Amino acid sequence: MFKRDRYLRQLGAFTSISLVAGCGLFSSDSSDEGRPIVVGTTSAPSTLDPAASWDSSWELFRNVHQTLLNFPAGASEPEPDAAESCQFTDSSSTVYSCKLREGLKFSDGHKLDAKAVKHSIDRIKKINVNGGPAGLLTSLDRVEVKNDLEVVFHLGQPDATFPFVLSTPAMAIVDPEEYPADKLREDGKITGAGPYSLESYEEGKQAKLVKNGNYKGIADLKNSAVTIRYFPGSSEVVDALKDKQIDVVYRGLGASDIVDIQANNKKEGLQLIENPTTEISYLVFNPKDPWAKKPAVRKAIAQVIDRPALAHNIYKDTVEPLYSMIPKGLVGHTTGFFDSFGEPSTAKAKQMLQEDGITERVPLQLWYTTDRYGSQTKPAFEELKRQLEATDLFTVTLKSRPWKNYVEGYQKGEYPVFGRGWFPDFPDADNFIAPFVGKQNALGTPYDAPKITDELIPESRQESDRGAVAAEFKEAQQILLDDARLLPLWQGKQHVAANEEIGGAESAIDPATMMVMSELYWKTSW
């Protein structure tokens, strides 16, 4: 059992503020009940196979796949979903046992049992996609099937966060008859056991979800069908919302869109729901690049980046400056980058470079994705370029790609410096440190940090009281600060915009900032 009182107090501020046009009584019983709710987003999946995904594909997987544990609406720790019960069966958090619900089936009618769970987890490690979710399973030694309904996870070291790992969509239970044990599924289909079935999918365009009659779990469906439409940019998705072509927007609202909807929601018949979250944005430096590999270059960049200007001028204060890889609201958050570098200073940056023998302007190539983090991404990188070049210390070239190609590029180590966002896999400080370090990490660029990977993370995972691990994470962050391989920029808020006829949007965002489509419904009385 997790001792989370102190931890939850720090998350207590994470509540939803709803700006809603109109008022009245409503329920989920509606003549519109059979009409699909159409959700728009700029965050399209990069893959349809959970074994390959440690990115935005999870948002689709959360709704069509089932995991052993999941987060009920409003919860801050996972509860059994496909499982009937799960628990550590030893005192050292190294043996984790789950008993499945009886009668579970995949959407195609095939049996979902303990063997399917083992198959699903084992294939992640066997296929071992670079930058894929195998990095979440570093503590797992082996999976044992006791009988049809009982599966046991044997860990190579204590890991109190393992229940959180099992709740991530990467650990989706897949049909062994449809998903090969040693390679990715490549037919463009999904066979899951979640609350919805994937009726059809058009890459980059839309996914049609319908209620899965075989589902048994904790989700309480308040609609019978959802269509997710994928848009190339913020302007397109917002125009579609205002034109009533879609009903909800999640991921893709630009700062100006948020400000506009907030000011004009009543007139336009819209609502805006704000969820303070632990989403962060940061820069990654590739140690294989001749310039980015130099600590002096990285620290000089850290010395001149003006986060408040970025947050105010580009994001209209819909984000806030971040000086730590662990965001506010989580144990271990610090202001290390501000404490070490202070206010932006060209003079200090110049001195750092000169002390390393660098006297010419440093050529930098900064990469960003065009269709993942909203319309402010391009202006944000233009602002970073402006700030860096204004010092006369850097010459910056901006490059960009759509997300699917972007992922392939950074996994191959093609980018000298590149931007990433991070939406937490689960709400724990561990998830803002462990995924970025080690030989196998979410960035596709090995980061050798033995003090973190071999000592601090294992020590912290022995502690079931997640509010008692601040010291380990502060020390880990000091190491990240000294290396400056990762540069935090800002912490965001998640906004959902919807027409006034939609209910449930305020409870549809889970602790990993993914939309749970089953919470949405049509209102009936205004």
C-alpha cells in the first residue's frame, strides 16, 4: 500500500477550473446518446502497437486497450482494471501479484487471461524498440503465469512505482493471436479489451471508436461512440470547433486560442476547462554532436535562455517558467537552473565559452516538431533563436518535421539540439528522471548517469511513502543540472475546449494528462 498523504497534499492544487457558458441541470441520458462525440486534436498516433510507443499514441491506447491497473476519474493512484486485485506479496517490493477478473475477452471475442498478460509484457522487452516502452521495465526480471487468472511479476530490485508502470498504456494487454511475440503488428489494426473498439482508422485523419460490448473494467461509459479527428495545426482544429464540425478540442489549443475562448466563450457557445498539470517542455542536447556535446556550450545556452519572456511573449502566460525537470506539485521539485544561472546574462555565457577556448560564434541546429505541441511551438523556437543570436555568441538554424518523422529522427540521433514535451506516464517524480537517463531511455540518446540509475533511483523505489523521496530526487536533479544535457523551459496547463452541449470534460483528463473518452456525454437540459 502506498503512503501518499504528504504526496497528495502537494497535488491538492491540481483541480479543474471550468469556464462554462450557460447553466442548468443535466445528465448523461439524452436523445443525442447514440450520436458520436467528435474530439479534435493535433496529437496523432505515431504507431498502433503499444510495444513501440512511449509517446502520444498512448491517448488512443488508453481508450481501446485495457491495462491491469488504471486511474478512475478523479483518482491519483491506480486501481485494478483488468485485474480484480493486485498487491506486493513481499516486504521488499520485488514480487507483485495480480488476479484477473473472470470472463475477460478481447474485442474480437478471444480470451484474455494471464498468458495474454505475460505475452504482452514479454514482447515489449523482446522487441525492444529504440526509445520505446521497454525503458519502463528496467526493474522487471520475469513474468510468471500461476494459472489462468493469476500473473506474478518478479522484479530484479525493489520498485514501489511498479503499479504505476502497469497502469500506463504501454502495458496494454494485447491478443497473442494478433500481436506477434517477436515483432510489431503491421496490419494497421488494433485488437484491444478497453471500453471502446477501434471501428476504423485513417492515419493522420481520424479514429472511430465504438462501445466494446466485451469490456469489463472500471470505466463507466457515458457515451456509445467517439470519433477522434486529427488536425495538422491549432488554427484548423479551433476553426472546426467554432464551426461545430467537432465537439471537443484536446491537445492543440494555441495560447491565443485559449485567451480568445476564455474571453468569448458565452458568445460562441463554448466552454473552456483548465487543468493545471505536470506537463513540461524542455530541450535535449545530443552528445554525439560536436558542439552540443560540449558542457560549456550547453551551460552558455542555459545562461541566456529567458524563460519568462518565452512564457509571456509567446505563450501569453498560459505556461510558467520551469527551472527543474521535476515540475511544481511533485516531491523533489527545485529551482536549480535559476539558482545556478540566475537571470539571463550574455557576459556570463561568453565567459563560460571563452574558458573552454571557444571564441567564435557557435553554430547550432535546433529541431522542433510541427504538429505535436500546438501552434506556439514554431514561434517559441523562433524566440529561442532570437534570444540566442542576440548575444552574438550563437548562430542558430531552425529545422522541423511532423511528429511521426520527428520521432524517427531523434531516435536515430540525427538532431544536435531538439525540443520535447513530456506528459507524465504517472504522477510521480520518478517519471521525470528515470525515463531520460540510462542506455535505454525515452529520448533515443543514451545518457550514462550511473549515480542516478544505479543508486538514487533504486534507493527511491524502495520507499513506498512517495512523499519521503525528496532527497534522492533533489540529488538526481543536481546531477542533471551539472551535466546540462536536458534544459527545462516551461510547465504547462492542459486546456479542453468544448461546445456547451458536452458534459464530463472536467473529469476526462487522467493523472497522466490523457483524455478518457468515456467521461464525455451530451447534456440534456439547459
